[in-house]
Amino acid sequence: MPRMTLLFLFCFFSTLLAQTYFPDPHLELKEPIKFSTMQSFLQHIDRTKGMTVTTEGQSADGHPIYLVHVKAQKEPLWKVFFFAQQHGDEPAGKDAILYLLRDIEQGQWVLPDHVELWLVPMVNPDGAMADKRRNGNDRDLNRDHILLSQPETQTIHRLFRRIMPHVAVDCHEFGRDSQDYLDRGWLEWPHIMMDCANHPFFDSRILEMGKEWVERVSFYMNQSGHNYTRYTVGGVPPLQEQRYSTTELNDGRNSLGAFGGLSFIIESGRLRNADPPNQDLGKRVDAYLALLKTFLTWDADWLKIANAIKESRAAAPMEFLPTNCFWGSHGYRLTPVRVISLQTNDTEIVMSPNFMHDLVVKYSVPTPAAYYIPAEFAAPFTGLFDRHGIKFERLTESRNVRVEPCQLLRVETEFDPVYQRYDGRQITQYLPKEMHTFAKGSLYIPVKSLSGRRAALLLEPAMMYGVYQYEDFRKLIQEDGVMPVYRLPVE
Ligand SMILES: [Zn+2]
């Protein structure tokens, strides 16, 4: 065979191979992209296009967790971190990320010059392979961001601290066809939803920027033909409550939002009862691609946001630390909630009195200057701090200080249907200030830096949801209820 023909055939089959990883176009995708397919795609990705693939950790069952880095063409002014499939049975975000990478690799889509991109397409390979929510240790990873007890969540946090992106996006899916909806003859209206970090201790300017982003992308999403709304959770309108995302820190959105940047969660809507089950997967990926690209191409004033984030990360903590907050609604208010009628396939409006719009801060405490932890309780806390990258000082000689001890009255382990409060609520009280001797080996954790602010969110005894909802920390409570963390008040 002539050499030219051989060369032609080689090129022809190489192109063919490059395209055979996933169905093309993405709307044809009917099955989640498998771990093994993702692995071969990533292993063969064209590294001349500024892309590198590294293994950053291992799942509970020992599968690799991959990171893809797409370098900026020029100075990286806008750093974006997407991570997907913390829940193994929610594949659309990962599939969209892989299509995005393929499009960048093949030159079908161009990343703007100043944008630097980091992607973890599959956080939970154990769950993905078994088509289940949890990892190999049977843990829900998106409820593990306080303890960081799992290798997958530890990997995400380690990576985040190394990259310190301006934007983090956590990719999930929800069911549009829960039994409660089907019983009413409805499907949930949204094809895709998004919300941002919302803990009231975070910089209010950044919180506002996040909320604005959530609202402003609706223009682009409407153009792309997908029903888009701010992410709500809860039950069926009008009687069951609907509200926005929790202010708790144990999900990816808020735990990474605590680093002072923009942090979002996306939820695409799947029909869990569909047969075959993923016939709409291509559409979900399409919605994801449209939304993910708003973080990469949207002509927002990135420099202004990036500077605000830089300032926020360097700022002193706020004077008061909100410890009890919940979603409520200011006054009597009927909210139109859209649903899809199964009978007509049309959008219907249900007027709901139980849509909670307002984040209510019910109580705040003075932010202390620092926290102290006695030497005998140091071990579990130093483990926690290491996993979170939180800085602390270990006393080399004993120190006598006037501190505020706290007492744990109880932990309420049941969901509270009246106030819609989650299980694991810590009910605490402050005790009178006293002089206390902290022996050598005790821990001193100042609150002034970004690391310290994050520590306060984990350590503050009065926080309604903290570490004592977990047995490993609850067992550190002394017999009289005195908690192992002491506050050093600002004098
Ligand atoms: Zn999820």
C-alpha cells in the first residue's frame, strides 16, 4: 500500500477513534458514560491542548479520582473548579464535563484566554459503578463536608485549597417524578436548577454576587430552551414546604463557600421512573452544558468579582457569628409554583403559602478572638483541622487565660416537622467566664484569618449544627455537659 494511503488511513481511524468515546452529538447520549470509558478518554486526551490529567486521590474502594486541568492561554484571572457525581447515581454533570473537555480538545469550543479550568468529573467512582448515591463506605459524600471523614471529600478540599478558585460548582441531579408529584398528576417543572453558598457568616458582598449570578443566568437558560429556576428543596405545593438550600456547612456548596469565593450547586432534573431510565440523559447534559458555560463565557465583570473575592479572603471576620438561621417567609404570601401536568404536558401554576423566601437569622453570638481546646481533647480536633487545612498552635507551655466555657444540654436527633429543622441540632448554653489553665499540648486557634473564620464555623459551641451531631465528637463532652472547646472573648 502506498505510504500516503497508509497515512490517510491512520488519520481517518485516529479521528474515528477520537470520536467513539461518547455518542455524538451529546443529545444522543442514552446511557451514563462509564468509569472505564471516562478513564480511556482521559488517558488519551490531547496534552498539547494545554490539558493535563492527574490522579488526586482514591475512592473508598480504591478507584482513582481524576483531575483535569485546562491551562489559561494568558494570565489566569478567572479560576473555575467544577466537580461532579458526588452522588454516584447522578451522572449528567460528569457527562457534561466530559463533553465540554472533548469539545475543547477538538477545537469545537474555545475557552476564553484568561480562564483557567479545573475539573473533577467523577468524585464518587464507587457509587457511579454501582449506580448508587453513596461511596464504597456507604457514606453520603455531600453530607460529609464538616467531618471530611471520606477520602473523596478530603480530595475535593485538598484540591480546592491548592487551587483557590474564584468559582466552585458542585454538580447533582434530582428526580422530577417523585411519588408525591405523580400522585397529584404532576412532574416538577425545572429541567435544571442552581443556587449559591448562603451561610450568613460569609461576606455579604460575595453572597449577593452569587445570588445575582443565579438570577441573571436565567436569561441564557431560557434562550437554551431549558426550564431553569433557583434551586428549591422540599415537598409538593401548596401544603408541603418549599425553600432554598440549607445554610449548614456539611455540603460541598457551603463548605467551599467558606473559603470566600463564589460557590454553587447545580441540580438537573431526571425522570427516575422513565423506561428506559436514561432516555432524557442527552437533554440533561445539554442543560448542564448551557449552564456550565455561563461560568466560562459570560461577560460579567470578572475582574471586579475576582478583586472582591481577594479582599474578602483577606478581611477580618465579622463582629457577630450567626448561630441559628432558617428559611421562613415574611408575612402571609402566596407564591406561584410551576408544575407540569402529566395529562396535558402543560405548565400549571399552584399558589403556595408555604414557599419560604427569606433566610432568617434567629440568633448571633459575638465572634471570639480565638478558641482553646484542652490537651486531652486535642487529637480528634487536630485530625479535623488537618483535613480542613485549618491552622492552629499547640501550646509548648501551659497558659492561664480567662475563657468562656459552654455546656451542651442535648443533641436533638430527630427531624423537627414544625420548624422544619434538621436532625443533629446542638442545644447549648454559655457558662460564666472563668480563669482556666490550658496545659502544654492544648490547642489555640485564632479566628482572625480566613482559616480561623472557617475554624469558627466548625468550633463555635453555640452553632446549631456543628461537630457534636457526630458521635466521634459527642463522646468528648464531659459528664457535666462542658464542651471541649472554650471561647476566648474579644476584650
Ligand atoms: Zn446529589
